[in-house]
Amino acid sequence: MKPAERRRARQFAVQAVYQWQITQLNAGRIIDQFEVDQDLSKTDITYFKELLTGVIHHVESLDEKLSPYLSRKIKDVDMVDLAVLRIAMFELTCRTDVPHKVVLNEAIELAKDFATDESYKFVNGVLDKALRSLKLREEVED
């Protein structure tokens, strides 16, 4: 696994989770569409699929974990920001092999790439609070 392949997997996952949030299509159909419509070369496809299916299957618990750190109700969070936050929370809680610092940095970059100009600050603030509360802060400060 190369970091650039993981980054592309996360980029496609943001788009796929966003699509799921709007359409509620099942993960298999979204993955099929991506395999046809996107150039997934140089992408960790397995990780892309895991992020999408993981977010879909754990969305309720991910939203529960995110809610205390949001300044508004989850239904009022911008859909792109929410996709980024859900992926990051999935990685923080379900992919313990991925360093928390990597998750935070990647989420900030995804917000910069896909969301509004100020979204990365919002994403950073939410995840920073979550990391402190989840007692994961020590790894971020290393």
C-alpha cells in the first residue's frame, strides 16, 4: 500500500459516501458505478470499498460519536463535510492500524479538496475535539 493510493481511495470514498447520502443506493451499485465511470488505477480499491461499506454499515454509530462535537445537528451539517467526518470517524474507530495523525491530516486535505473554503477548519475542530475526548490525543501530538 502506497500513501498516494490510500489518498485516492479516500478521495473516491468522499465522493461515494456523498452519493450514498443523497441517493441511498446500496454500496455495491455505487462501487459498480465508480468502477465504470472513474479511473481507479493507482487507487487502493480495497480500501475505497472498505471505507464506503464501513461508513454505510456503521453510519448510526458514527453519527452518534460525531454528534457531541458538532456545533449543529447532524442533519444541518453540509453533506460534503459530513462525508469527510464520517470517513474520518470510521477510520479513527474501526481502523486502528491507521495513525490518528494521518486520519486527521487526510480529513483536512479532503475538506480542502471537496468542500467550501472554510470547511477544513470545521472538520479539524470537530475531529480535534473527538480525538481529545476519545483519549487519542497523545498520538496526534507526537
